[in-house]
Amino acid sequence: MTLATSKPPIDTPCVKVCFVDPKAQLCVGCFRTLEELGRWTRYSDAERTAVMDALPAREAAYQVGRGARR
């Protein structure tokens, strides 16, 4: 009998607040683009890491653009 091995879960910045700002074309929960959202499971680990590294700057720029404070 062989045990099935499962893949480790894919890292994701998803916070279960899925709303795309139509003007910014970003999810305001995780700050990924529509393309990134759609292709996330097909990205390599390196591609996902690169996107995740860019998210804090995107969020900051989005907040500045909206005049919000954090």
C-alpha cells in the first residue's frame, strides 16, 4: 500500500476580501491584479514570491491615491 503524497499548499496573500477596484484594476483585499488572480495557481513559486514582494508597495500607492491613512 502506498500513501498518496500531497503537495504543500500554495502561498497566497488572499485575505478573503475579494473586491476589485475597477479604476485601479486591483483587488483591494490582497492588491493583486486581475491577471495575477487568474493565473496564481499556475505561477511558479518564484513568480508568486515576486508578486508578494511587490504587494506592500502597491497597497501603499493605492492608499495614497485614495487619500487614506494607515
